[in-house]
Amino acid sequence: MMNHTKAGMLKYLKENLSSINILPLMVLRSRDFRMEEEKAVNAILMFAENCPLAIRSSSSMEDTWEYSNAGKFESFLNVSPTHNAVREAVEKVYQSYQTDGDEEILIQPMLENVKKSGVAFTVDMNTFADYYTVNFYEGDDSSAVTSGYSNELKTFVQYKYSEKPIRDRDMNSLITACRQIEKFLKNDSLDIEFAVNREGKVFIFQVRPIAKGNREVGEKLDLKPALNRIYKKVKKLSAVHPFLLGRTTCFGVMPDWNPAEILGIRPKKLAISLYKELITDDVWAHQRYDYGYRDLTMHPLMISFCGVPYIDTRITFNSFIPKNLNTKISEKLVNHYLSKLSRYPKYHDKIEFEIVYSCYYLGLHDKLKELLDCGFNENEITRIEFSLLELTNQIINPEKGLYKEDIAKISLLEKNYSKIVQSDISIIDKIYWLIEECKAYGTLPFAGVARAGFIAVQFLKSFVNIGMIDRKEYDAYMNSLDTVNRKMNRDLNKLYKGVLTKEEFLETYGHIRPGTYDILSKRYDEAFDEYFDGNSMEDLPKPEEVFSFSKEQMERMQLELEENGLGITANELMVFIRESMEGREYLKFVFTKSVSKILQLIGELGGRVGISEKDMAYLDISVVKRLYADLYTGDIKTVFEENIRANRVQYQNAMQIKLPSIIVAPEDIYSFYLLGEEPNFITQKSITSDLLVLDSSDGQDLKGKIVFIRAADPGYDFLFSKGIAGLVTQFGGANSHMAVRCAELAIPAVIGVGEQNYTEWSRYKKVTIDCLKKQVIKIK
């Protein structure tokens, strides 16, 4: 591909590729403008023919192989075809070059009747894998994508060599044009700015090579075999199953046990296999069955598609059906859940609030009436309601509630943990027994208390919905819970004040890892100074400030509970809510100590046979477990290395495969839209640093900080000279200016996270951005 300026490239394509649409263009050189300014402006006005103009930079210093310098120089749209307006725009563009050299300016008429506009990348920006990624805005603002100021952007992803038709006509026309340009230029890594008018014609505004910048691009893999396998697997799993309710299924990364949040999108084999072993293979289902739901104990909940973990939502929806509910109604209910999720995929991470009815709470009777519009009759709805009421009464029973037994079980894990760790049995035996004890007395009871905790939250939310309390009181109550995190903060304060020693603090909290199942994530006791800076924290509320409901609220609660047939008093319910929510956090804290120790021992086991922790991260935990009962003729190192080698190959594929957050149909494997609130992770790096919300360009030390800013246009390029560690924006898309710049400079970033994520994350003091796993993890 030849080197061209922006204007030169468009001119070259216009003259040689008649199959694509490029607006008339005029190229003005700075030398001509300086020598005869009046003549140059008049020539532009004659070219304009009284139409608004786009006067854009076309410098030799942009659109290079190494750096695009996207947005570094001025460009102006909708310039009025008047002498002063044109002259001023041209002058400002030339001034932005900051050079006396002879440079170009590109001038074109503005395109009328624009309905879509944006940027198409002909490879994945991070891996250069074979995907078209189209970031576009629906409307007449042709700069919405590149400016970074709109959060109403859509992103379309298409595997390059898919044989499946593209259903969206505009996207099909655009990608057809992209293919033609790629073929003509003999370059498959292009950044193409475009617009589509109301007649469906695609116009090309800019074509440039995707600058490599500081990125380390690995070998491009042929993804077609892996994607074909995933397609066939999804199709098979979507068929009618003899032991499952529901005509079909769909898959999501967040619907149940949240693998995307816990593991990330692309976890290594050790993390995903340990998570499956401890929770999602069968432990999760035993808990549901014990708590009154259908028996799914033979159905693994999580499926790994070539290293990318998904939840089978048909299994999830089956598992939330009360075991005593009529089978015909249950079948109907599961199909309703599947249909609703396929219509509203944005609910994939909110299924228990927006899709399923998994427990009874105040106001459920009225909420269930929405089923009348979905083919259910009054009798069916009544039977659903009473089955949920019966199930919930069993769970919250103040004397026989299973959650109480589950909370008590954790003491057995603590006791047995010490016995195992302090024993003289082999490392493999310790790993085996820590896993088995963790399942029996850790993750299983935790799953039960977590279920109780969810019901507790549903009750609290229902208090708000029926007007018993307001949102401020809800927040005050939640803040009054004495969780492990609050206790740790108090102990951290004691540490900073000299009341508690570092050794005493780490004795309690040293096992915590920001990535619970990631062997490469450092424990607190391995990297204390990285996680904590030694600054004293604000004092937490005193005991007398703890929130409690008023006498009138408790009396109303009692009346509501009696009228709804809930076999618990108001006082008992408040005990249940507090115990289950605080217990959930405590049980998690305790069982993750076993997880952390398992990972530590696996690292030690690898070290004994000369395999690094970095390599052991690819080991399937089942290989270690088998060694407990099976004696191999070969040596352990060979067994491990063979497994690691195979899993590393799969991981390399997973790094380049792009899949949607929710797979509704097998065809979604090849072509999909990102969900509206799905952030764009730039680079595949991981960074942990202090967070700084940028208020202004002055007076803030940005070096080494992860900078949060709601929107950033090209004027914010000064950030990159400040040595920032990472960037998070509320607005922006995969192809916005900041996304392009961060990709080029290899700065980890999360672009366009949406209002909800931005508001929540910006409250943190320190975070880890793991772009490969697509995670933002709170450190403190």
C-alpha cells in the first residue's frame, strides 16, 4: 500500500476505484494559500457552489504506518460558504500543523441526508484479528463517533470470513465497500471513516492504515475452525433436551454466577477449571435443590466456548423453578424467560430483577400480573405465586431456615483448613482436600447464604417500591451492615495509627487477591505496598449511628407480612436480612482463603518440578486432582507440560476470538452488535493504580494515575504527555479518538462505560483495569 495523505488517499481511490462513493474534493496547499490568499479562498467558494463545507486537515504528519495522530490537527465541518468563514477555517487548520512546510488541506462539500456515520476498522484494534468493527451513530451528526462526546453509539462486529449473510443492509453495503478497498489497496488493516445517506448509499470520508504504534501484535490466527466448532456446539446445545424445560436456550457471560465479572472474558485454564470445580459444575445446583428449586445437579451451568466462559441460561431458568410447581406451567415459564431475554438482551446481567421470579417479596402479587400479557391465565399465575411463597417461607424460616445451617458450616471449613495446611500430607493431597472441603463447607454453604442474601435484597427493594421506606433510608440501611470489608477498613485504620501491626493485619487479610481465581494475581501479603499507600482512612460510622427502622415502619412491615402469608415476624425478617447479607460476605471471605491457598500450593507444586506460576496458570485443575488417586507411569512435569501446552494454544485462540455478551442464535457467533452499555476495553494490558477524576487540566498530578473523565475530545491529548497509567471515559466508542490514541500508545483504557459504571467506579480510590479479561476491579 502506497503512502498517501488523507486527501491523496481519497483522490487515489476516487480515480481508480469507481465502485465506491467519494464526494468531490479539492486539495489546497499551504504555499498557494500563503502566496495568494484571496485567490485561494475564491477558488474554494467557487468549488463550494453555496453548499456547506468540510475543511479538514491532510498533513504529512498524520495517517502514517506508525502513528495516526488522529484528531491532533484541526478540522471543521459545516463551514458556511462565505469568505470570512472559509478563510478563518483554513487559517486555523494550517496553524494547527505548527510547521512552515508545504502542507495540504482537504476540502469537500458536506454530505446531505446522513442517517448513519462512523468508523470501520477492518481488523480488531487490539489483536489485528480478522474482524470488521463498525462504530456508528444513527443520525445526522457525522462527527459523533470521532468526537467522543456521544454515548448513543452502536458497535457492529463481523467475522471477516463468515459465510453467513449480514441482515443489516447498511452494514452489508459498508462491509462490501470495505472489502473492495482492502483488495484494491492490498491491505487488510484499515481505518475507514464513512457515512450512509437516507438512500442507503455508503460514502467514504477517509481511508488510512491502522497505525501499529506501541502495540505488540502477535501472530494472526485462523479463527474459522474454532468459530465453526463454537457454532456447531451452540446449535447442539440449543436443541430440545429430554431433561430440561424450554424449547431452546441462549448463552450469556453474566446471567448467573457472573463469570465475566469473577473470571473475566478470557480467563486462563487454571482459573476457569477451578471455578467450575468449586461452583459451576454441580455445587451451584445442589444448593438450588436444597433450597426448594428443581433438581439440575447433573447439568454443568457454565460452558467454555474455546476458552470463553458462558452461562447456559436454559439451565439457569430451570434452576429457578420451584420444585413443587406443575411441570406444564414450569415449561411455559421457562420459555417465557428465554423469550424475554432474547427480546431484551441488555438484561443479561440483571435476570433475577428483570426476567425471572425466583422468590416471594412484597409486591410480587402485582408484578406477576404482567404474565397476563404473555399468555398466562389467572390460575397459572396464582399457582406460580403460591409456589414461590412456599419456597421463600422455607428459606427465611427463623428456626429451620437453611441459611442458618449454612452460616454455621463455615466454622468447619476454618477448622479443617488449618488441619490440612498444618498437616504433613503431600502438596497434591493438600490441594485435593482443600478443594473437597471448600466445596462441602465453603462454596456450597456460601451459595445458600448468597441465595438468602439475594432474597433479603429483594425484600429491601420491595420496601422502597411500596413506599414503606425511601431510597435514602435504603442506602442508610445498606451502609449500616457490618461486613468484612468494613471490618477490614477499620483494621486498616488501626494499622495506619499504629494500633495494629502489619503482620497482624496480614494474618487476617493477607490471603485476599483482587483476582480470586487467578494464580498470577498477587495476594495482599505478597504486595501490600502495591495495594495500600499508608494513608489513614476516614472514620466509619459509630455504633449509635447505625440505621434502624422506626416503630411505625416495623408495624407496617408486620401487617404486610401477615397479609402476604409470610410466616415470619417483622423483627425476625430484619434479623434474616442482616444475618444473610453480612453472612454472605463473611462466607465469601472465608472460602476464598481456601481458594487462595490452593493457588499458592499449585504455584509451589509447579516450582518443585521446574514450571513457573506463569505457566501453571494454564493447567487444568482436574489434572492435579487426578494425581491424588491415579499414579502415572510418567513424571508429573511431563503430564503438566502436555496439558499446559494444549491449554495455551486454546488461550491464544481465545485472545483473538470476539463473541457477543449474549448468544441468542448460533449465527451470533459470526455477527453481532455490542450491547448498549458494554464498555470498550482498549489494549490487552492490565494496570493497577490510584484513580483520579479529572476536574481540570491544571493542578492535578496525573503521572501514574488511572484518569477518569466523562468525555475527551482531541483537545485532551495532553493527558498522554502526563504519564497516565490508564484512562476511563463515560462517553465514547471503540473507534473514538481516545480509543484510537490509547490503542496506539498501548495505554490500557475503558472507553464509553456508561453512566452507571462511571458513577460507581469513579468513587473508588484504586482500581485494576484488566483489558484482556474485560474487568475493572476495585482495590480499595
